[in-house]
Amino acid sequence: MRLDKFLKVSRLIKRRTLAKEVADKGRVSINGKQAKASSEVKAGDELQIQFGQKLVVVQIEKIQEITKKEDAGSMYKVIREVKINDDK
């Protein structure tokens, strides 16, 4: 499945256009490698996503084309969340 679609279906990011934008700005990596929106993801992959001042690391548990809001959280497991200090 495409990265941008996974982020939307899993509800890690609410809209696919926003998921594409975040990925294309270099804020998402798959297994330690920077990813584009069109990158393929599979179960077992580790995603690092930077949301503003927060870095979220999740492991993909399963891939589903369609999921209910209540079940979206079962598609991934949060490994850690880290607050980033962006002092310049």
C-alpha cells in the first residue's frame, strides 16, 4: 500500500492530501530511510513521522484497504513519541 494511503486509512493523518504533503517534505521515514508519498509500506515496517514538535515512531501491524474509525488503531503499534526541541 502507498504510504500516503496508509497514513490516511490508519488515521495517523486525517487527510490523504496532508499525508502526501508531510511525506514529500521529508518528515516521514520507513525503516530509517526517508520516504515519499508513493513509497510502499507493508506489515512489519517501522515509520517515523514528524508532526511539528513531536516525533512518533510506529510499527505497522497490518494493512487494510478500508477500516472503521474504531479499528484504525489496530493497524499500527506506537513504539514511542518524543517531543522535539527545535531551538534555533
